[in-house]
Amino acid sequence: TVHVRLLSGSNDHHRAEAVFKALARALRAAVSLDEAAAGDVPSTKDVL
């Protein structure tokens, strides 16, 4: 489930575009490889 809160905008078309663009950017950041961590096993151990 994705919840979106739009803080501004009056044109529904532009609001929808903004939502999809933000979601696409978030997904790209979430699945992209971090070159600085190449070879490391992804983990949140000792981080949380």
C-alpha cells in the first residue's frame, strides 16, 4: 500500500503526474545498487 499526501496543486492532471514521478524516483532509489557498498551484504544489523 502506498499513501500519498499532496501538499499543493490545483490541476488534477499535474497532481497525478507528480505522484507517479515521485513514486518512480523512490522505487529507483530503493532498487539501485550503491557503488560504495559493492561486495557488501545488504543489512540493517547495528543500524536500527
